[in-house]
Amino acid sequence: MAGVGLHFDNTDLQQAQIKLNGLLDRNAQSELLDTIGSITESQTRRRISEEKQSPDGAPWAEWTDDYAQTRHSGHSLLENEGELLDSIQHQSSGSEVITGSNLIYAAIQHYGGAEVGRPGLVARPYLGLSQNNRDELESVLENWMQGLMQ
């Protein structure tokens, strides 16, 4: 062959196959999903305890004046006694990660109360991914993939 070429021998191809198998390895995928779950759990907790805004950046509605009078100084939006914050967890299985809460009122806090006859309870979305959250997860994924390629 005239010109320039790239030659692969069996050793090169075997190394490529090992890397490819690493990408497809169930244990590696499971570790990645658990890492993603831990990060989304942390992001959600931060949104509740610090950011006080929906994933799209919209600030949560403040309490009504009447409701605010029933709260004490240790209470803030979605954090009365800390049950919701403490209940945030993730589960990973197969090819998915779920982050959320098993508390009965968690959905009402996220979606609002109109669906259950409590229209005065406004939605304060806390589940989801902001652009910063997505960027953080993308960075984790890129680092994971680079680690497998080395």
C-alpha cells in the first residue's frame, strides 16, 4: 500500500476489546448509576435546604401570611422539622436511577395541592435537574468514560 496507513495487530484489538467490555460491564454501569443517584440526591437536598427554587430556577412561592405566623425561626420552606429533607434518597437498578421521597406529602409539596383538593398548597418543585445539575452529571459521566478508556 502506498502512502500512509494505520496498522492494528491482535494486541491492539485485544486492548480495544478489553476497553469496550469495560464500558459494557454491568458492575461498572451499576457503580456509575449509584454515583449518579448519590449526586442527584445531594443536588435535591441542596435545592431544598439552600437554593429554595425549582430546577428551572424559579423561586418557590413564600408562605401565606397566616401560615407564616404558625412557623418558628427554625422553619423554612419545605423544611419544618426536616422530614422531607431526610427522606430524599435514590435507588438504582438495571439501567435507571430514581431519586425522590416516600413521604405521603412529598408529591403535594412538589406538585401542589390542587389534585387532592387543597388548592391553597402551591407547588414547590424540588425534583428534577437544573442546568448546573446536568453539567455536573455530564462531567461525572465524561470522567467515568475517560477512566475506562485509560
